[in-house]
Amino acid sequence: MENIRSLAGCFISAVVAYFAPIESIFLGVAWVFVVNFVFGLLNGIVVRNEKFSFRKAFSCIVEAMVLYVLMATIFLVGDRIGNQSGALQCITAVVYALIYFYAVNILRNIKGLFPGNKTVRFLYWILSIEFIKEIPFIGEYLDKFNREEAEK
């Protein structure tokens, strides 16, 4: 049993050391996931009078794990083909996209918690690109596009 623990400890140490170049990225993404989870939970409990749902929490954790595996895979492949800096750039692009989408979701949840806050409403309006709907004919196009996608 002691040998298995030692072997597991060595394996985990090796994996952590291998991914050390993207440790700060992993920690930053973890912060985004935690903030999203907390504000989603608060919005559900306070605004929608929902109870804590293990299913939704598990879904959030699985979503985070999928994105961590994606980032780890990008790093592994980039490192194996000798292009670690390219892999880091690709991971950075994935992280910025992740931050954008999660920021929109976080702001939506904050907007629900503080419906009278003009700053939050404005930031959500800008980040979620709601202002595009104000352009003539865009609303019609988006409705038509959504109907066509639903028919597929």
C-alpha cells in the first residue's frame, strides 16, 4: 500500500511539474469558474427562488474539467511537436474566449441580482452585443436565422 502511495505521489508530482508553464492560466481559469458558479448560485437562490442543485453544480464542474482537459491537450500536443510557445498562444486564445463568454454570463447573473444598477446593465448590454439588435433589420435577420437553425 505504501508503494502505491509513493508511486501515485511521484506521478502527480510529475504531471504538475510538466504543466507548470500553464499553472497560472489554470489558476486564472479556476477563478473565472468559481466566480461564475457563485454568481449563478446567488442568482438562482435570490432571484429565481431555486434550491441548490447538485445536478447543476456537477454540470458546472464537468464543464470546467472539459475545458481544463482541452487546455492540457493543447499544451501537450504543442510541447510534443516542439512548439510550446505556439501552444501557449493557442491556450491564451481559448482562455480569452472563455473569459468573454463567462463574463457575459456573470454579468447576466449580477444584472439579475441588481436589476437597478445602470453600470452592470450597460456592461452587460455592451459585452453581450445587445446593441447590435438596435441596428435596423438585424433583429429580423437574427429571428430568421434562429428559426432556420431550429428547423435543422
